Amino acid sequence: MNEQQIAFVSSYDPYVYETLSGIIGSMVSVQTTRGTVSGKLSNVVPDHIVVESGGSPFFIRTQQIVWVIPRG
């Protein structure tokens, strides 16, 4: 029988991950390929970030981030 293997592949940008990890808890504006999300950066993992805006979490794939501005 021919056995198929499934592999999960995800891009990982260590510089973005490390930089954003240092500002968890800060207010940020994140420009994505679909628009801008502003709120509190609540979590950073290698393939996505979580921004809480208006009481809702927004899960943003790192690959979709164009820029991030910390808002103090």
C-alpha cells in the first residue's frame, strides 16, 4: 500500500517574532493585507499574533502583517 505523508509548513520570521514578543501588553496598530487592526497585543507565537480590539481577539497571521506601530 502507498502511504502518504502530510507535512505542515509555515513561514517563521524570527526577527518579527522576537521584536513583537518584546512589546506584548502594548497598544499597537497592525497593518495587514486586508486592513488595519488597533488594540492591545496580547500574544505572540511564531505563526500569528493576537490583538484584542473592542473586547474581541483578532488572530493575525504573521505572513499577513505589512507593518506594526507601537502606540505607547
